[in-house]
Amino acid sequence: MTVTPSYTLAQGYSLRRATLFDLRQIHRLEQVIFPRDAYPYLDLGMLFIWPGVINLKITAPDRSLAGFLSATRGLSPERAWIITVGVSPAHQRRGLGAYLMVMTERRIHRPYVRLTVREGNLTAIRLYEKLGYTIIDRKISYYRDGETGLIMQKRVPPSF
């Protein structure tokens, strides 16, 4: 059984539900964080109207967008997917990404959570491993530029 460490939100930051009103800011931040893979504006918009999608954001002390996460419960009663998660470069290394992940795992109500990450994104892979995710599959040429995508999964404790 995977044990997730306890995480707290850095002082002055707030966790909130992201809404359609946040779409423009999230889209801009996606473009900064994922210049090769940012979701198009309309695709991100669908995340706010599609049933079963959890959208969370973290705002900084100055109320700017510091990070976001979208996850779907999908059609499977067994599995949820983290669709996108990102933290602004100005707010990284404060545990915000881990906090978003843990808070999503608590809300998702599925025994397994999966995500896809670029094989070369070692910083993200280390974070996900620290949170209890393991690599379960490799998707060759998954990304537009041909890089392999790693499918990672975590068993979420039932008491979570």
C-alpha cells in the first residue's frame, strides 16, 4: 500500500476550485509551462464543462495564479486521470505541485490515479515517484515531437 506524505500549503497561498473564469489565466500559464504541449484554449475550456472533471487552482499571496490541475474521474469506477498539472516557474519549489496532486487524490474517489509525463521531464517524474506513482507503461512517440510518454499510476489508499 502506498503512503502519501502529509503536505501543507505554503503560507499565503490558497487552494480553490478553478472555474471557467480562470480559463484565460490557465491557458497563458499552460503556454509558459508546456510550450510544446500546451492544450489549445478550446480544449482547456472543455475541462470546465465536461462532467466528472475536477479543476483546482492555487493562488499566490498577490492573488495571481500560481498553479492548476485538472483531473477526470472518467468512465471507469477504478481509475482517474490527471489531465494537466502545472506550477508557474515563479512559484515552483514550494510544494505546490505536490499539494495539488494530494488534494486531487483526496477528491477523486477512485482507487487508482494515472497520468502521462514526458520521459525527459525528470523533475516531474521524481515528484510523482515521491508521491507514490510508478511507471506502468511507455507510449512511444506519444508527444507531437516524438518523445515517449510514460504512464504512471498510484494506488490511492481507501481512507484518503
